[in-house]
Amino acid sequence: MTSPTSPAATSTPGDGTDERVSHLPTTLREQIAQLPKVVLHDHLDGGLRPATIVELAAEAGHELPTTDPDALGTWFVEAATSGDLPRYLETFDHTIAVMQTADHLRRVARESVLDLAADGVVYAEQRWAPEQHLQGGLTLQETVDAVREGLAEGVAEAAKDGRTIWVGQLVTAMRHADRWEEIADLALANRVEGALADSPGAVVGFDIAGAELGFPPDRYPAVWATLDDAGFPVTIHAGEADGVDSISQAVHLGRAARVGHGVRIVEDIAFDPSGDRDEDAEPLATLGRVATWVRDRQVPLELCPTSNLQTGAAASIAEHPITRLLELEFAVTVNTDNRLQSGTSMTREMTLLVAEAGWTLDDLYEVTVTAAWNAFVHHDERRRLVEDLIAPKYAEIEGAQV
């Protein structure tokens, strides 16, 4: 189910979403839509409104597969649903093409915040790669400034509508490029000072993204030492298109405070083929060295169920490793990844987990609080996020045992 008030989160025609959740009671679906949400893994260039792409493409002189917004939304989902990460990433040629001026970046950032807030999101980190937005003559700093301004505008506009949302940037370096050190310096130069609530849109962390296989963190080991010495938070895409070794590099060499996706951590877990469970109702399983490290230290996994299906990292929502990882007490979070390419929203991701994987409202509360406590903001802000914006609302929702 999607939030009816969110232009970017409407169901894509033919995606089967309504049928997949139609067996759930209407009241339950409404409850999920009303829940406060935290999204840690959401790409700015993967969350544009189709109508905005059409308008901005006309201004930029960029040719699209279609200029009908509904048909374009469908095209993005179908093109992304290939089971192949490189093909999935090709869809970004069109979104990035319309994000090459300060005005366009500001608009995309502002609308992204409004769409997230309409979906019930109270905290979001928007990740994006400044180096991909220089074709119109902007400098790296000018791109960061434009996105910050747009995010701040969105936060202010959402507040006027009675919606509270905190939003920060995750500045990302592209794995296949050679600008990691430069982009890390850019992130550090724009890091948030003080509380994010007082500096909406500020940079809160660093990431590397793009083609994972063949471009591991050890390409530029000095970057991670620089960020660690500066006390700057890092999340690294790992365990999506590559396996356990990629996750190992992310958490050991990269000092990642969170793992972007991390779904393939299950390759380091041997589940009992009998399907039996222990006395605590957990799956019987033997964890390998990397999985043990990640669980013992509660390194959050930024799992993105629908996106993982599209790239072939999981077969279905019901079979997605996220449920077993939650049962095994890994630090699980639920995310959208790319709302446009997946035709999704946080409400939809949560509803599908309830409908197809048997999750409860308590499970949704647990992963939301986990995400909040691992946001890249100060400890006291995390407490405010949980105690003021999340727990009270959950307590209001009938059936939520918090």
C-alpha cells in the first residue's frame, strides 16, 4: 500500500501492489500508512516525480523514453526490474540528466522531502553523488549548496503542512571513478555543525555507490583513515552485487557505521536445513566470521526489499533474508533505495513485509527504532527522534505494542 498523498509514491500501473496486500484488513493498512518512518537508504536521483522529469527534461533538451508521466513511471519500474544491477543503474541516465543546474537540483531535493513527509517519514538521509551533476557548469560546492537549499525548503514547507521531518545529505563518491578523496574532503567541508534539526539539509555522512563488483573499498584506503580520524560517519554500499568479502572490507577497512544493503550477509550464515527453531523461536543457524562481527557489533543493515528483488539479490518478499536476519537479532532497517525505479514508498515496503512475510506492527516499530538510533546525528537527537516523533505515534496506533 502507498500513501495516497505522495506524488512519488503512487502505485505503478501493473505492479500488482494492490493485489499483494488486498487480503490485509483495511484498518491495518491504514495504520501502517500512519506510522512514523525512518529511511536511511534513499537516493535523491532515484526519487524524482515522473511529471517533474518530463518538465525538467524539456527544459534541458533531454530525450526521454516517453513524455507521458504515468507511462514514464511504468517505464522506470520495468527497466529497473531486470535482475541485473548494471541494467538497473542505467535508468539513472535520465534522472541525472535533469539534475544539472542549481534550480533543478533545488526542485528535486525540495520535492523529495515533501514526498517523504507525505509518506510519514520523520527522518531521512538523502544520498547522492555531486560529481555526477557538473555537466551544466556547476562546481562541486555549488551542487551541495543547491541540494542543501532544496532540502531545507522542503522541510520548511512540510512544517507549514503540519509535518515534521529531519533531512540530511549523504555525500557519495562513485566507486568506478577516481574522486573518492576529493569527495570525502567535500563531505567534511560541509558536515553538519550542531543539531541537524537546526541545519536542515546539511551533510551528515559519506558513502560510495555504483558498480560494487570490482570496485572495493581498498581502492583508496587512505580515504577511510581520513574520515575515521575526522570522526565522520560512513555508510558503504556492500553485499548487494558482491558478497561477503565486500561486506568485510566495508566494516573493517572502511570502518562503516552502517552497511548499505548487506543482504548477502546470509551467504555467511548456515541455516539448519530442517527449518527448526531454537527455544527462543529463532532459526537454527551457524554464523561465519563476518556475520558474527556484524551481529555482535550491531552494525545496521540498510536493507531495501523491493530493490533487492529487482537486482536479483532476493527472490521474493516472503523469502527475502530480512525476516530471518531480524529473527537472528541483526540490526535490521527497512529502506526504499530508489522510490522511482521501484515504484515504492516506505509505506509500501512495510505493508508488503506484513502482507507477504508475516511481519507485525511490533516488528515495524523495532526496525524503525533501530534506524532512528543509528541515524547520523548526535545521540541526544536520536533520543528526541525516538521519544518525541516515533514512540508516541506508535502508541496511538491500535494494535501496536510498544
